[in-house]
Amino acid sequence: MSNFQVNLGGATSMSYRQARLYNNKSQGWYIEYATLNDENQYQRGRIRLNRLWKQSSTMADFKVKAESVIMSINNQLQMHYAPMQTMPMVLPNPVQYVPVPAMHP
């Protein structure tokens, strides 16, 4: 999977980092991605999937649903969606978009 590249003053940089599924004890299941903000710094987006996990009957069912959300996010990012500058992206229910502070590449 490749990320969209943008030319910033002669240097080529990624305008986003693709969505990926994560799990840890303190936060549970979540999807994380990053986009460049106006200061050319990556700003992380995180979508928690704990409700989706509880509503799934099996791990396979959960992963199919999570992959659907990931594909939706990545498709929107490829279409130059800038979540930190516009309205929240459209995701399948019951997932909710939650922005988090910027991170440095």
C-alpha cells in the first residue's frame, strides 16, 4: 500500500499515513492514521473501535468490520480528505471520529 505523495518545495513528502488497526490494554481496539496539517506536520487521527468489538460475535466478524472502516478511511485520504481542516469523515456506525494532538514524523 502506498501513500499519496506531495511535492513540498523540491522535497517529496507523504501527505498522509494510511489507517492501521491497533490494540493495547489501556485503549483497546483503535484505528490510527495521520495527515499533514497547515504547518506540514503530521497530525494523528484515532478512531476507537471498542463498541464495534463488543457488538461483534467473533474475532473474524470484528476484523471484517474493522477492515471496512480502514478501507473507507484510506479511500477518503487518497481523495485528499483533510480531517483536521474540514468536517469529520463519513464512517460506518457506530464508529466516531476523534482527533488527537499532532505528532512529529
